[in-house]
Amino acid sequence: MTSTRPKTESSRGGRAKASSSTDPGSPPKPDVNFPDWDRLERMLASMKGDICGRIDSQAFDLRTEIASVKQDLENTVEPMLQRLNEHDQTMRELERACTDNSTELSRLDSTVNSLKAQVKLLNDKCEDLEGRSRRNNIHLIGVPEGVEGPRQTNFIAQLLKDILKLDEAPLLDRAHRTLRAKPKDGEAPRPFIIRIHYFHVRNEILRRAGVKRQLHSCPGTKFGLLFPAVLKITLPGGSTHTFDDPDSAMDFVNANIKKSVAPDDVV
């Protein structure tokens, strides 16, 4: 019994010496005699595989979802970008059209101003020509309706010759009554508008008919033309005188009417 104890102690001391002889700075080595080490490694490997699998699965799902969202965004943004490009093109076209219209309006404004000036000039010329074309026109009143017959111009030319004692019948371009409804019985006949071809003949006719204008300045004196070619003058006293010759009428006016009228009464 006494011989076995020292061996036990010596064996323990040998283990102690062996353990004390290891490097204190080196990590402890696993005890290969630990009964659950293999199972622990298998558990750790299983847990690692499970964790990695889950991470890979989550990463795959996340990548799939991100790709789906990206595709949805692309599908949504692409039409918007296309519409924006169309709107941008439309805006550029509108800006170009506005610029062209502004330029065209400026040009048209200048053209309109020029045309206005030309129209005013032409209107003034037209009025001047119209006035000049009417310089040879005279009016003849008191001719009964229907006596002129179908050849009005020839009738009026002969009538002027007879009334004013002209050497020959004046050359007339045209003669017609004023453009209004034909008067009824008892109403005044429509005046004649006469265009005389030569201006000097028109002046001679007006000069010979000047006795009429002079009688206008004699208050109380009534006068009128009777058909055919008779001038009737009624004096303030009531006496009536008729003349078929303009010279005789002028002599009568100068001798009997103008002398009895004060200068202030003559307009």
C-alpha cells in the first residue's frame, strides 16, 4: 500500500511539470479527449450553413424586389420622360411660332400703315376727280314729267338752246332725271342732271342763266321758269312780267329791279 502512493504523486507531479512547461502566451489547445467537441463543431457548421442560407435567401429576395421596383420605376418614368420630351418639343415649336408671328405682325403693321397712307392719297385723288368730273354738271328743274320722250339728251340740248338763245344746241354727254321715284300727279317733277361736254359751254350756259342768281338778291321778287323757256317775274307790287329771252330779262332786271333795291339789301 505504501509503495503505490509515491507513484501517484510522482505521476501528478509529472503532469504538473508537463503543464508548467507549456508557453503561457500560446492559446489553449482544445482537449481532444472532450467528449462533445465533434458535436459542437457539427452544430456550429449547421448553424453557419443555416445563417448563410437565410442571408443568401434574404439577399436574393431583396435583389429580386429591388429589380422589380427598378423595373416598375423605369416603366413609369419612361412614358413621363417621353411626354416631357414631347412637351419640350411643343414648347420650342410654340416659341418659334410666336417669334415668327411677332415678326410677321411687325411687317404687317408697317404694310398696313403704308396702305393706309396710300388709301388716304387715293381717296383724296378720287374725291378730287369726282369733284372735277362734276364741274360740267348742271341741274335743270321745272321740266314736266314725260315731255322729254325717249331721247332725253337731245331734248335737253334743244331745250337749253331755246331757253338761253344759244347759237347751237350744246353737246351733252348725258342727261337724266334724278334717281328717285316718279312723282304722282300734282307733285313737282324730278330735276334733270345734265353733263355738258365742254367746260366753256357750261360757263356760257351759267352766265346766261345768271339773271336767276341776281334775282335771288332782290327781296320781295318772285320768279320761276315756265315751260317752254319762259321766265316769269312778279314784282313786289304784284305786277307780272314774262320773258323768253335772257337778254331782255337782264335788261328788265337792271332797269326796274336793281335800281329800287338798296345796296344793303343785296346779298
